[in-house]
Amino acid sequence: MTQASPLPTQTPSAGPAAELPPSASPPGSTGSPEHPALHEVTYTPGSGLRQPGRLVGEMWGDLFASRGLAWRLIIRNLSAQFRGAALGWAWAFLPPVAAAGTFILLNATGVIASDPAIGMPYAVFAFVGTILWQSFVDAIQKPLAVVNASRSMLTKINFPREALLLAGIGEVLFNTTIRLLLLVAVLLAFQTPPAWTFPLALLGLGTLILTGTVIGVMLTPIGMLYKDVQQALTMLLGLLMFLTPVGWAVPDAGFRSYSAWINPAAAPLLNARSLLITGQADYLGQTLIMLGVAGVLTLLGWLLYRLAMPILIERIGS
Amino acid sequence: MPGEVLIQADGVGKKFCRDLKRSLWYGVKDLGTELTGRTGAKDRLRKQEFWAVDDVSFEVRRGECLGLIGHNGAGKSTLLKMLNGLIKPDRGSITMRGRIGALIELGAGFNPILTGRENVYVNGSVLGMTKQEIDAKFDAIVEFAEIGEFINAPVQSYSSGMKVRLGFAVAAQLEPDVLLIDEVLAVGDVKFRTKCYNRLAEMQDRCAFILVSHQMSHISFICDKTLLLKRGQTLFHGKTAEGVQLYMKENTSGDDKPESCVIVDDPIRSVDFRVGSDELPVGAPLHLDVDLQAGMDIGEVYVRLIVHDSGHQSVAELNTQWLGVDHRISSGASTIPIAINSLRLKPGDYHVSVFVHGIEGLRTYVSAKNCCSFRVEGPMFPGSSDYVLEVAHAD
């Protein structure tokens, strides 16, 4: 039955490149001038890592091919979020408002002492902290949430898997933008003008979102197999907020003075807050290191996500 | 290029695990193997594992349609998932050429809150269409789905049939080289199903098709070849007629015979059925005697007899009232003889259900489902499942 094929059939390759239009054919496909070359894909048991060049090519190809779908998914999710909830997009900023309220209350009752060195009203300090923190939390939780919400699609349709991650990042950015509007309102309400360095705060904010996304993507494969991950995340992130200098200033000595070195969210958060309000660039060095580390890990996380997907789909069934 | 090979599977195998917790743990281990780039012992079965698909090879050319048949759990859907690149084979290799369309689930990515219009764009994008493509085909999609004004209503207000129609309408606009279809057309009304099959027939010479279905009539209509799977292994690969025949045989053999269910109502004490002969040539008479034991006089009754084929479709029905024959049941033993002079059913296995009702008060005294069986034998066209009709020759 088996016919000799124009290409060797044992070439290990894998991946959801199968739905690229024929125009995306890689070199090497057969075809005559009147018939465009057909995109060819071969599935074998071997690991995708055995042909790294091909793997990287497919990754970029799929990333490029997934833009349209990612945009569509962002629009779908945001419109559904708006229509399906009475408060709609308000849910983007209600959590940080509640968290800031908690800190302000703790401060008013003296549980958290105000440090005059913070250089701004405590309420502004707490609000900026929780708004930045919420973007970090959002970025961690989003990849797993988007992927879990698309389980049935993942197990039945071969589409570029990168689209889900891009859509998740898009939603995080959208929610962050809404929260920045809240921030403007807070600054106006407390008559605190931002420092002239405020645009530079985007560096810290961006680092927070990238770091969060990387952590989220790295947890996604295991999180798809075991529900424990999502449960544990919700629990730990609540605790972690109090361990991060969101509502308190970093002291000069003691265990908490090492925050910026052991907590991935601390340095970018402190850096962004200081650039936004006081005009100082606190912890700039650590923030840049964090950005670099997160950048490298992004590529690794993406690779992990991609290689893991067929194995996960097999285990989570239909 | 008609006739080029678009789907090629060589010795494809896939393992599954019966135990969920263990399956998840194997998933973690496989992940480790994949990430370290090792080949691992993919060939060997671990504890609780079995081959869901075992050494399956075939190829499909442009213009051909392969029917994938087999019982539930035979490995059809798993094979389709591997062809679609959703999961990787554990053995062998699969090569797919061209743009691939898969109708494994219709309406994937539909969000119930959003309107039909918005969902068409989402679904189209998921299936790999660009915005321009969807724009260009939007009117054709709405027309094909026959949902008119509802296109601007949220999908949660649709009936399940409308959702399927819209889903198929989007997928039908794909212009794939390879099309994989998994039973999605089993839903929807007959009219729409016919429309879908007509659309598939239109696409047929440009595509290589694989159709998974339990409905042999669909397989026979569309597929040139079939692949019959049994517990993951190829039981048959060849002409559709033979494959379908083998499948039917597999289906009716041994313990697959439908269970009978006999219920008698007081004052009937017992009932027994006697078939004259359980192997009949085409056109032969059928005799069935119903023996009853009654505790008291019942009076006038009538009997309904229903003949089912092996697919549990009723193919013939008889009601003794139509014959104008009176049957009375009195206290003690009595027999109701039923005779059909010439039973013109095509060859195959049949099951009979019998009901005895009282004329007065419409009471049901006996309800006997699948109480007896018989087989009709007759001339078959060699190598096919088709019964040769007798044709009157004009002199």
C-alpha cells in the first residue's frame, strides 16, 4: 500500500503548523508552477528538540500565524467579560481597590507603621503598590486560566497554540490600562502630582508583567494536569502580597531588607513606584537584572509550553 | 494534482492508560522525556497501558474518501487526533500534505454570550481563516446555516440544531486539501444533514477525506475505501462494501444480540413464542405461534408484530386488526397463530417484538420486545453487501 513519497517520511517534526495556509510552505516541499507547493508536516514519536532548527522555525512561524486569532480571542473575551457581568470591566480595578483599602485600614489602626521616608501620602503609596501588584498577579494567573478555559478547543482543533498566550498577555495589558486610569483618579483625589520621571515607571511595570507571565507560562503544563496548581496559586498569591513591599517600605536592616533580592516582584515594583511619585530610581539595577532574566526565561517557557502541549492534550482527553 | 497522496500513515501506534492518576503521572514523565530530548521507551507498555491504536497503515489520495469504522473504543477518534496533529504517535509516522480542515467539533470557540456574527469570526479564526476570508464568505455562511435574523442574537438563545448548522456553515467554507470528519453530522435534522453531505460531495474531488461514522449508509454513500478497526488494530482495509459487511457481521455476532424483554400482565400467566423456521429464504412465509396461559377469560384481543433489523430500525409491522381476524383468549391455554405469506425482506438478521392488546379498554396484556429472531438468506452480489433484486424480464 505504501507509496514512495517525494520526501523522507521519518523526519521528526511536530507541532501545530499543520493549519498554515499553503502559502506558508517551507522550502523543500514539492510543487509545480501551476500548483503551489503543499505544506507538509510529519508527526513522529521523537522529541521536537532533536531538530532544533526546524523547531525554532516553526515556533516563529506559528507566533506570526497566531496574531489574527489572538486578536479575535482578546476581543471575544473582553466583550464577554463586559456583557456577562453587571459590573463589567470594573472587575479590573476592584481587587486593587479592596487590597489598598486593607492596607489603608491596617495603617490607620497602626498595625503597619507609616514611614515618613516614603515621601507621599500613605494612601497613594498603598494604591500604587496594589495596582502594580495586581498586574503581576494577573500576569501569573492568566496563562493557565486562558489555557484551561480553552481545553475543549485544544483537544479538538489544531490551531497555533501561541494564540492563547498572546491573548492572555493582551488581556493583562488591557486590564493594566484600566487600572492606570484608576491610578490617575487616585493621584487627582490625593492631590499628588507625579514626578517628571513618571513615564520611566513603565519599565518596572513591564518587568512585573513579563516576570508574572513567565512564571504563569512555566506553571501551565503542570497546572493543566493537576488542578492543585491553580488552587495553590490563589492561596499563595494572597499571602505573597503581604510578603512583598506593596504596603510597607523596605527597612534598612533585618530580613525584610533583602526583599528586592529574593522576591521577583519586589525590585520592579519599588522601582516603578519611586519613579512614578518621588522621581528616584530605587532598585534600578535589580530591576534590569530581573528584566533580563525574565526575557531569557520567556523563551524557555515558550519552548516548554509548546513541547508539552501534545502530551498534555493526550492526558486531559476530550 | 489529482491522485497525489495527501495522508500517509505508516505503522502508527498510540498507547493509553486506563487509570487516571497513573495517566497524569505518565504525562509528567513523558514531559520529562520530551524536554530532555531523549527518545524514551515509547515502544513498551507501562503498567495499566494498552495500545489504543496499534500498527495502522494507510494512505489517502486527493479525491479519495476513507471511511473509518469500528465499535466504540476501537481507536477511531484517537487515530483522527493523531492525523490532526493534536497528539503525537508513540510509534510509526504520519505525513500530512496541504491545508488541513478538521470537523471534530463544530462551533469550537463559540462563546454563548456573544452574537452569532461575532462567533462566526472567532470560529473562523480558530479554524485558520483570515479576517479577509471570513469577510468575503460571511454572507455564504449565514445563507448556508439558514439562521437569518438570528445571526445578530446571542448564541445562547440558539437551539442546539442552529448551533450545529452555524458551526458546519463556517467549516464548510474552508477550502482544505485534507478534511477529517468525526461524526459531527450525526446531529441536526435530516434536511440539513443531506445538505451537509451534498456539500461534502462537492468538495470531494479537491480533497482527501477521512470520515468517521457509525452510520453505514453514510459510509457506503461517500467512501471508496474503509478501514475497520477493532481494539486499535486493522481488521479490514479495502473496498467499502466488504468493510461495511464485515462491520455488520461483527456487530451482530454472538453477545451483541439484543436482549429480550417480556412483560405479561394479569390475568396472563405465561407466554411463549414459536417461530416456524429461523432461517428463511427471501420471500418465504413466516409462521409465528403465540402460546398463552390465562387465569381467566379475557375476550377479544389483537396482536401487533414488529420486525426490526440488526440496527434496531423497524422494517415491517403487522396488526391483526387490519386482517379482520378475531382472536379470543379464554381461561387456560390458547394459541394465536400468525402467518405472513411472503416476507420480502433483504437478507440479514431480524428480531421480532410482539404485543397483545385487549380490544376493550386498550389494555396491554403482553409486551415482548425482541422475543424471537430469524435470519433471511438470499443471493448477494459477489463481494458486496447488496442483495440482488429479482427483476421481471419482459419477453
